[in-house]
Amino acid sequence: MAKKIKQIAVYGKGGIGKSTTTSNISAALSRLGYRVMQFGCDPKSDSTNTLRGGNYIPTVLDAMREKSIVNAADVIFEGFNGIYCVEAGGPAPGVGCAGRGIITAVELFRQQRVYESLDLDFVIYDVLGDVVCGGFAMPIREGIAEHVFTVTSADFMAVYAANNLFKGIQKYSDSGGALLGGVIANSINKQYSRDIVDDFARRTKTKVIDYVPRSVTVTQSELRGKTVIEDAQGSAQAAVYTRLAEKIAAHELSYVPSPLETGELRAWASGWADRLLDEEQGIV
């Protein structure tokens, strides 16, 4: 009987720390003994940089522009601790759909049965979560990913992007789409930030699987072109990412979230703004 490969998609607003989180999860999973592939689905093609010493790699679309027949092995590069690194890539600036790289790359890997041949335990898709495009929805829409996680902070635009993701999951849930595994709360250093994310999760009938603090250790490691797991293995931040990876490895049951309508989300956010002002002024 063929081994089941756990396919996970990590979404999040651009700049929220999604790729940082994903790369550290991949690195931690590899340290835990799993065979991992990280599949970058951002047209900037920078998802796997810190897994490869800060170096960019040629993308699937790059290879397809250069030759008519592409062997998937030509676009897979080995990173930290044996992690397989792939970047889907995107079109030339200003031309075409940014999600095309995901569609093209996933189809290529399917046809050539890459995941099975590499005997993988995990494939982790790092997907930009604030772009409305069919390609970016593909891991959800077609059920390529078994579980979806979203990275958010307490900032409104990050929460807004997460809520839109929930709408997509809800839309495709009846037709075999991927379901939500949970929320990863990033850059959580203040209690009010944690409270905001917790309340958003409660309102949308989701759950926070872990809290990742903002840390200078992350900045230092990325300036060296490395993940925290590689560069600062004994640090508190590495322990956070390892704990998160262990939770994702053990995760089995995902679900359909209940996103807020735009007006509801706006009212919820305004309520929190007023509450924080009242607390600052000592009214409550």
C-alpha cells in the first residue's frame, strides 16, 4: 500500500511572515525526521530562499519558457537538511496571470508522479493569500492540499485576507476542496494582539493552533540567509517553530470555517478599535 503524503497549504497576506513561517515549519519537520518538499507558489519566487542559504532557484515557468519539454527533476533543488525546494514562478511582469505558475507546476508534478518517486512525507505549498486569482485558489479548489493553514496577525488587513480565505474554503468545501486546519497567529507579543486573533477565530468558528512571537532571532537568521531552525537551533524561537511543526505533523481533522460578511468584519474591527482606545484611556 502506497504511503500517504500529507499535503498542506499555508496562506497569508503578503508581508505577514508566511514564507518565514512556512520555511521554518519545513526545516523543523525535516529535523524531526520527515522527508519534506516546500513548493513556493508566490510569483516573487522567494519562498525557499532561507532553505538554500539565501539563494534563488530557477522556477518551473523559467524552465518551460526555455524548453518545450521539462523534466520535473530539473526544477527541484535540495535545501537545508535534504528539503526539496521548488518555485512555481510567475509570468513576465505585467503579462498574464500570476497564478499560472502554480497550475502549470502542479500539473507537471502530477504527470511525472514526483511526490511518490521522492518518497515524501510532506508537501507544503506556500501560497500568497491576498490575491484573487484562480491559480492561487487551486490548492484549495481542487483539493490538492489536504489541510489549509493561514498565517495572520492582529492587523486588520491580515485578518481581512484570512477571512477571504475562509470564504474560498467554504465555497469549495462541497465539491471536494481542501478544509481549514487552523490559524497560525504571527507577530504576537502583546496580550491585546492575542485577544484580537482569538476573538476573530471564535467569531469565524476556527481555532488558533499556535502563537508565534516577533523575534529579532528571525531577523538575524534571515539576514544570514537561513531559517531559525538552521541558524539558531537552541533558541526560544526555534522551539516555537518546532512545536508548531509537531502540531501540524499530528494534525488530522480539518473543518469548514464560518467567515464574516464584509460589514460584519468591519463592525467587529471597529469594536476592537474602540475597546483598545478605552483601555488605553483607562475607561475599562
